[in-house]
Amino acid sequence: MKRVGNCIKDQLFFLKHERLKMKDFLITCCLTLFLSVSCLGQEVTLDNEQGSTSKINADSIIIYGSDTCHFCLDTKSFLTSKQIAFTYYDVDVNIVKQREMLIKVQKAGLSTNQIALPVIDKNGQLFMNDSDFEAFLKKIAN
């Protein structure tokens, strides 16, 4: 009879031990899932962002463009010649700024399927290059 009692005690100990292992496993899984989901919503920023800034001015102008886009290069030259301050991001190279540009375009209610570079953010108002490039430059300068 004593052997049967010891056997039952051993089984109960084993079951309690296995329940603790399972509980620890579930807690670890839940914690990992929570941390993964919370990290997905955070924006990653880099200390060495590829942005160039011209002379300082009160207006905030951000140019999202590409170094292979002649309209982007012409826009930079135009603003520099007018001594208008701007920050330029090459969205082909800087994926974080590309994502930022797309989010701004979506929030402005513009179609992301028809983005025409450069995309200009002037004090929160977005402009895209359209068919009349001279009119586009005048909008930015005013």
C-alpha cells in the first residue's frame, strides 16, 4: 500500500511540475507576442540620415526626391538660387523618409499610385510635380 501512495505522490508532483512549465511557457509566449506587436508600431530613426539642408529660413520646406530625377535636381537648384531654405531627402536611398513621404501623401488624401517626384512638404502642405513645372516652382517659392 505504501508503494501505491508513493507512486500517486510522484505522479501529482510530476503533474504540478509540468503545469508550472506550461504556465512559464505561456507567459513567455504572451510576453514575446506583446513586445513584437508593440515594436511594430514604432518608427525607427537613424542618426545618420541622408538629408541636406540649405540656408536657414522661417519656412519649413522638405523635398522628397531622387538624385536620378531631373525635376528634383532642378527644384533643389531653383530653391538654392532663391536662397530659400529646404531639407532634401533621397527617397531611393533613405527608406525611412520614403515611408514618411508615403504616409504624408496618404494623410493628404492624395493617391499613392500617381506620385510624381519631387514631393514637397511646405509647412505641412503637400505639392507634387504636375505637368506645368514652372507653376510648380512658383507654388513652392510663394
